[in-house]
Amino acid sequence: MGLVTSPLPAASSDALTVLEGVRGRLGEVRLPLPIAGAEEARAAVAGAVAQLDDYVLPRYRSLDAPLLAVVGGSTGAGKSTLVNALIGHPVARAGAVRPTTRRPLLLHHPDDGTWFEDARILPGLARVRAATGSPATSAREAGPAPEAANSIVLLADAAVPRGLALLDAPDVDSVADENRRLAGQLLAAADLWVFVTTANRYADAVPWKLLSEAASRDILVAVVLDRVPAEAEAEVSADLSAMLGREGLASARLFVVQEHRLDSLGMLPGAAVEPLRGWLTGLAADAAARSAVARRTLDGAVRALAGRVARTADALDAQHSAAAQLAADAEAAYREALARITASTQDGALLRGEVLARWQDFVGTGELVRGIEQGVGRFRDRVGAFFRGEPPPAARVETAIESGLLAVITDEAGTAAEDTDRRWRADPAGRALLGADDLSTATAGFEDRAAREIRDWQGALIDLIRAEGADKRSRARWISFGVNGLGAALMIVVFSMTGGLTLAEGGIAAGTAVIGQKVLEAVFGEDAVRRLAKTARADLTARCGRLLDQERARFDERLAGIAEDGAAVAALRADASRLAQLGAGTAEGKGL
């Protein structure tokens, strides 16, 4: 009976658009961080993509294509022998050496060849055409071949009913990893399963894992209980039927093949498989039944896919959360470093040592101390005269400030790097991102970059002085003091707070800052001095922040593409919802 085609439902093009969008988004999912569940999630994503490519999308595009019945099962269950019996003559390799099925064999009616010769289904497998009407042994390697797991043998045989193809798959528990992987891929591409087991192996764990997956997809399953001793048939069949019911497969068709002696060609008696052959032939001949099987399997596959996509969204969200935590750890380490640098510029710490000595040389320590002892107010009127003489070079003050500030910035950058490296290595995801690289110190050349930034800040501060003294009334006074001298005074004022100093140092630093402040006030006024100091300090903080951001970038770069916003997660969750609706619509004839 020829294949009867039917038009696609009107809503199918919309459903196909949804599925293609899901395929594209799944293809972009990356789960690189080795967090809990990541390995399983990566395998689930790969499986979802493979099923979309191998089965769901092809079947959506060709609902009227022949059904693909995959014959699968455990090692030695007799799959190839069963296929030969169904066809009526030897086509598949059968024997004692395992695995016998190294390259899958797809048997189809000659009129159905065009459905399987191209990449409509299983596009990742190359096609090898066997001679029509002859055993496929010559096209199926006698020993392991590198390309075996990446190709499929096509054999046209008139004994296969039109509208149905049989695919003899590798063992689901094969000793060869590639065979097991390929068996799983082929079963995921099936419209229906013919699952073969034996009287002494039907309770094995591996087949039942796959049968449970079949139940979750609502795929039509025919279970063949092979090599059953006649005296044990009733007992074993009842036990297997009960197991199928407990696993959600109560509707599965159960066929029993009793133990028989094979003939000289290794063939079972035709009558042994007649019930199964009759069921498959009747299914192939009934266009409505074929359509119902395809729709049922497609419906189940889409619903199962909805669950996979939802779990993928969860896994991607977990990746983003892990990456966000690593980013937060790096940000916190460098933010804390910036806070410590800022504090050191506000608590008088930089007025110790060399900076204090150079400033005292510049303004005259003796005058300063006497001024403090007699009261600051008494020498306020003498400040201008004090600076009209030729002072020591203000550049020495600037150099001392640069040196002290550079030491602080360099030390804090190193501390932040060490802290971030330590936090990341305490986290499996962070360890994976760092690998063998040591990021626990500041980057090469950081000290030179920091020194240039400090000099640029000092230059910008001088520009502030010039801009502030540009009006004609104050110009004469600030020129008399010297722009560099005023710049040095402003730097001292910026670092003038005395917290953290000893009492002796505090008194000297406080008096030092007062002189600088009063000089500036004499030239620019009190409000202007506060504004200049605030602007200069904000500029310094911003420059230090940029330096540390540049240092942190080497950590952030390792998170590129992981610590994203929730758009991808939200899109996958929306996909899962749409797929669930499509899966429900299939059963009702709405969505597909």
C-alpha cells in the first residue's frame, strides 16, 4: 500500500518558527563554569540540540514522512537476528562477537529511499548505500572503523513495508563508548521503539533507564522479550508487564519470541516473529495510524524538550550567579583597595616622613613652630611676606608627594590582586577560570602607569590654580607666590587631616596645613580654597579608581560572556512555556 500524504496543519509554520528559535538559543548556551550540576546540564543541552536536529525539526517539516522504528536493546539480545527474521532473509550481521552492530543499518522500502538519503533526519551521520536486495554485510565493517559512529548504512528492500523504516541500532550497553552514544542518539530520533531484551536480562538497569526516558516522551514502545523458554513464558511475561506498568509504560506492546534453534543462515523461523511483523505491517499500511504515532511521539518529544529548556534556563542562571559572585569578589577587593587609598589621602598619613620634611624645608620649620606656639592668628598677616622671598623649589614637595602616594597605590593594587586571586581560588569556578595563571600581584608596568597618573594629577592641580587665579584682582598676588608654590600648598591641604598621626606629628602637620591653607585663602578666599581642595581630591580618587579598574579588568575578562544579564535566561524560560503549550496542542491537533 502506497504512502498517503496529508497537508500540514495551519499552525505548523508558527510552531516551526518557535522551534527554530529555541534551537538557535540552545546553540548559544555556554556553561563553562564547573559548578554543581554543570556537567549534567551541558549533556542535557547537547541532547536537546541533537534531538531538535535529528528528530523534532525534521518531523515537523515532514509529518508525512515514513515512520522510523529503531530496533534497540542490550548486548546479545538478538536485535540483528530479529531484524533478519522480520525481513525474511539475512540483511543484518548477527553473531557471537560483540558488538556485532558497529554501524547502524537503516532498512526501507525502495519507494521510500528519498526520505532517508538526504540529511532530513540524523543530519550528522553520513550515508552509505548498500546494494539493493543484498545483505548489507559488505557495507558494514568487519572490525571497528573510525568513521563507524559517524555514518549509517542505507539498504532498500521490498520486504520492508512502505511507510515504515527499520533501523538496527548498536547496543545501548555496548563496551564501545561511541556505540553507546550512537545508540542513544538513534533512539532519540525514533518515531517508535522496538526494544529487544531477553528472559534473563529484562531487569538490567541500562535498558530501563532508556525505557523510563521513553515513558517521559510518551513514545510508542514495542518490547520484544526474546529467547524465552516455553516453560517460563507466562511467568516472565507477567513480571515484565508489571515492571512496564510501574515505569509508566503500561500501554507498551509486548511481544514474546520463544527460544528457537537458528537455521544454517542464522535465521529464526518466520512464525516466531509473525505477531511483531503483522503489527508493524498493519501500522505501515494505515496512514491515520502512522500519523497518530508520529504526532504522539512528536508531542511527547516537545513536552520533554520544554522540561529540558526550563532546566537549561536554571543552569544558565546558576552560571550567571556564580560568575556574578566572582565578579563581586573582584569588585569588592578593588573597591576596598580604593577606600584604603582614599583614607590615606584624608587622614594625614601622607604628611609623614619625606613629604613633611620637604614641606618644612619649603615653608621654614622655625617660623612654623614659633607661629604654632604663639597662635596661628598672630602670623596670619606675615604669610604674604614669608613667601615673597626665594623659597626652596616646590618641585621637591611634589616629588615627595608623588613618591609617598605611589607607594600607597602600588601596595594597595598588589593587595587587591592577592585578595581577588585568593577569593577566586577558594571557589571551584574561580579556580577553573584562573587555571595555572598567577594573578596575585599587580600587572607588569603598573607602578610606571601609577606614577604617570600621579604626575598628571599634579599637573591638573596646577591648572586648577591657574584657572582660579586668572581674574585680574588676584593675579598679582598669586604670581608673587608662584604657581608651583601654591600648587604644593594645595596638595598639602588636600592631605591635611591628621587622624592616625602621633601627637607630635599631628601638631606639626596641622600647623603645616594651616600655613598652606592661609596662603591659599589670602590669594583665592576661603570658599575657593575649599572648592579647590574638594575638586583636587575628587580628581585624585577618580584617577586611582581608573587605575584599579584597569587592574581588575584581567579578572573581569575571564568572566566575559558568563556574567550577563537575565535576558538569555528569560528567553529560555519563555521558550519552555511555549514548548509546553505546543506539546499540549499536538495531542489536540492544535499546535502542530
